[in-house]
Amino acid sequence: GAVVSQHPSRVICKSGTSVKIECRSLDFQATTMFWYRQFPKQSLMLMATSNEGSKATYEQGVEKDKFLINHASLTLSTLTVTSAHPEDSSFYICSARGRNMYNSPLHFGNGTRLTVT
Amino acid sequence: GQSLEQPSEVTAVEGAIVQINCTYQTSGFYGLSWYQQHDGGAPTFLSYNALDGLEETGRFSSFLSRSDSYGYLLLQELQMKDSASYFCAVSGNTPLVFGKGTRLSVIA
């Protein structure tokens, strides 16, 4: 149970373009989804938390206008990196939690490696 | 706030046993998780402790002491494929927070 799918696994884009990353919960309804970012040889840093049907809560230092998060359904959340720049190149990973799963471990998608040229 | 401390690097010999410690500070503790991450891959869930004691899953075991805000991951019969980064993470009143990771190198 608690399978999370993320797409695409890898994307290369030009500076100034936007990239959309999808995160889906496959076998449960995800009331909450989390987006993390990981730079090389560093830990996972939480970017934002999104609850279905409401606005995402962003961590300090994360620009909400640059990293647009949509959680329109109980199985899908999207992260759009707008006007991407080389410094946005990173590994983006989502995870999801269902109702009454707050005391359960999180499972992650396979991540999206973004390279901005 | 929340913070976690774990060693940055550990080296061990194939077939040996290694223990990776994790101490934490958090509010509203729910549990301590361990994740494995190979280079270029996503974190893979290994174990979760909500209560004190030892949880065993094959070659991997995880221990928690809530009173000491301490846990560890124990890897037995080390194999070369166990070379990876291992993260402890706490669940509390805020979303999952990760330690900085321990880079385990298994040598022949």
C-alpha cells in the first residue's frame, strides 16, 4: 500500500521555461502531499505541503510564485517550476499521506531530476 | 523546531555489522523513520519506530528510545549493495524532517 508515482523521472529544459512535475497516489486518497527538494550530497528539504482543495503551505525561503503547487484532486498534485533557472536544477521528490495516516511512515515517489541549461 | 544529528560517513567491511545512530529534538513526536537512498535514486523506506524497542526486518533492525530522543539503524551481514546514504527522519507536529544523512561505504 501507499504507492506514490511521480512523473517525469528526468527533465532537461532551457532557462526561462516552465516545467510541470506530477505526483500521484495510486492506491489511496492523498489528503496531503509533500514536495521536497534535494541538492547533490545534501539532505531532503521540505519545500511545501499541499492539502487537497486548499492552497499550499510553503516553507520559509521557498518562493510560492516560482514553485506553483496544485492539489486539485485526492490522487494528484503538481509542482510547476516557473521561469526555471540553472540554480533550480535539483532532485524534486514528492510524498503523500492519506486521511488517518498521520502516524504512518511516508512513502516517496521516484523523484524528478531537473536540469536547467 | 526540529533537528536531527547523525554521523556523516561510516565505512564498514562486507559481512560486518554497522550501527548508524540518530539523535533528535522535536515537538509532538510520532515516530522515527529510516530511509535508504542510492546515488541518483529516491529515498526508500526501511523502517519506522513509534514505540520504544527494536524492530527487525531481515538484515535491518531499528531501535528507538523516546526518553533519550535516540534511535539507531543496525545493518547486519553487510553487502556491497548496502553502500548508500541513510537518513533518519522524525514525524512530529510538522511534516517529516530529515537528518543530513549518513554515507555508508561497504568495502571488501
